[in-house]
Amino acid sequence: MQEYRIHARRIDEHGSLAVAKEAEVALDTDLSGRRDAMNPVELLLSALAACMLKGIERVTPMLDFRIDGAEIQLEATRQDAPPKLTHIRYEIVVDSAETDQRLNLLHRNILKYGTISNTLSGAVDLSGSLRRRN
């Protein structure tokens, strides 16, 4: 089993800092919000995007899949009481000349082997698509 660790600390009433390995991420923990840092939901969505992009990097060599680029758009719906996310929608857009069948295979593999996508899909409605850039 793999284990992961981060350390987070409050800087002041406007923000906090998370550290993992040699990387630092400013956290928006200000009750009024900050434009220069991600809030907890944005960080969660970023983790999902990173998981999907890493999945692309993992499976493309195994599938001998040709890809020139990828982008992911994510949106989440939050309810107030109790506060939780109820739905996450994503769109993966790839630059690739692969067939539609191969794109579907890539999409299935991204979801099947993603630690964050598997974790979140067990807790919240996760839906989306993968398409070729026009």
C-alpha cells in the first residue's frame, strides 16, 4: 500500500499553506475568499484533474495511443445543508487522431485506474465525457 503525506498550516486569517515533498500550495481559507489561492473545492477538483491527466500519461504508452495534448474542464454542484458536493461534471478534450473506439478505451482506462476518480465516484455523482478537439 502507498501512503501520502502533506503538512498544512494556517498563515493568518487570510490563508494557509500546504506542503508535500518540495511543493507548496497556497490555500484559500479566508472566509471572504481569495483570488490568488484555491479554495477547498477548487483543490479537490484540481486533484481530480491531475488524476485524470496522470491517467492519460499512464495509459497512453500501454495502449500505444498517440496524443498531442489534453485539457480538462470540471464543475461541481454544492448543496448548503448539509454542505457537500452532490455532482461533479468533467469534460476531457484531447488532441488526437485516434479512432472514436480508441478514445472510448482511453476514457474507460482513465476512470478505471484513477485513485482520485475512483474515490470520488464512490462519494459523489461523477459524470462526464472525453472528446477530440475540433
